[in-house]
Amino acid sequence: MFYEPRNQDHGLPKNPFNSLVIPRPVGWISSVDRDGVFNLAPYSFFNAVCYRPPTVMFSAGASSADDRFKDTSRNVETTGEFVCNLATWELKEQMNLSSATLPPKTDEIALAGLTPIGATLVKAPRIAEAPVQLECKYLKTVLIPGWDNGDEYKVIFGEVIGIHIDDAIITETGLIDVAKMMPIGRLGYNDYARVDASSTFTMERPK
Ligand SMILES: Cc1cc2nc3c(=O)[nH]c(=O)nc-3n(C[C@H](O)[C@H](O)[C@H](O)COP(=O)(O)O)c2cc1C
């Protein structure tokens, strides 16, 4: 089949695009607003985009509830900081809970029963339960215009200025033990993948 997304004529019960660029890592972004209220939400339009300096991005849409941008993007643009926590198999339920559409002054960290702990270089909290936390400094926003008025995305870039790794997920030879960490990836719809020992393989790159 072939379809042009702008015509929305794929003829399928659900938009297939969400399930075509997969698996997507889940950036679980914690931030704080001007008044010190914590915020946490998952973003799967998320990725690392370069090594030096290590840089990540996530893309926040206008909220369908009242056509405003999401709390995370507002907090990051206001305070200039955020933390990206790794979403894992063990934390999947809490991750899902933190995606609920809630009023701005709701602390999703408390709502999900998670533990906020201080970061080293930024004011945004870290999630103690997450085995990896990236402390980020806001770099810039790229606005992606939508097809309709008010339907737009803010792609937010941040430089990773501090990295916390749980020693328990570092192997004896000093590598990250991905199978132990068990990150989850988004497959579109409400589906996810788990990375574990049975789902990884190694390949040498050609010379
Ligand atoms: C796994 C997962 C991934 C998500 N990815 C995104 C995303 O990339 N962009 C987005 O705008 N919303 C995404 N959402 C929805 C947001 O998490 C949700 O709208 C949340 O309430 C936003 O919270 P905030 O307003 O506190 O930032 C995702 C939800 C889930 C469960």
C-alpha cells in the first residue's frame, strides 16, 4: 500500500505511522516549574542526537485537553533544565501512570509513587528508581508547524551535562549491562518492547 499522510487516506483503523518508526526509546522527563512543583512525563518522540556534546531531544505536542503546550516543554523553556530518566521494564506501570493528562500543578512523581532526589547540576529532580538519569541543560526549541491551527510540536534539545548510572548495571568488564537494565521501547498503539538477554545480538562492523 501507499498513502500520503496529509490526505489521511491509509484506510486502516489506526494511524500506522506511530508503528513504523520503532522501537522508540522512552525519554522519561522530570522537570520543575517556577514555583518548585515537580513534573514527570514520558516522551517517545525522543532520542540522543550526538556524542560531543552528548545531546538529547524530545518532541512535545500541544495538549489535546485545552490546546496548550505540555507542562514539560513549558517547564524546560522556563527553567532551562530537565532530567531524562530511563524507563525500564520494572518501572513500566509508573511510567504509564505519569502520562495521565493532569492539571499543571500536579506532581506526577508523587502520583506514581516514585522518589524524587536532588540532581547534582540542575534543579529538576531525578527519579531515584530509574537506573540511569541524564541531567540536561536546555539548548533550543525547534517549532514544527502542524496542518491545522494550534496543532504544532515543540522539538526541545538539551545538552547532557551530568550522567548518573546505577553501578548495578555496569558489568565486571565495565560495559553497560543492557539485559540487566531492561529498557522498554515504544512500538506505537499501546504496544511496547522489552530489551532483555534473549532479544539482543552482536555484529562486527565491516572494516
Ligand atoms: C510511552 C508514551 C510516550 C509518549 N510520547 C509522547 C511524545 O513523544 N510527545 C508528546 O507530546 N506526548 C507523548 N506522550 C503523552 C504525554 O506523556 C502526556 O501527554 C503527558 O500528560 C504530558 O505531560 P506533561 O504535560 O506533564 O508534560 C507519551 C505517552 C506515553 C505513555
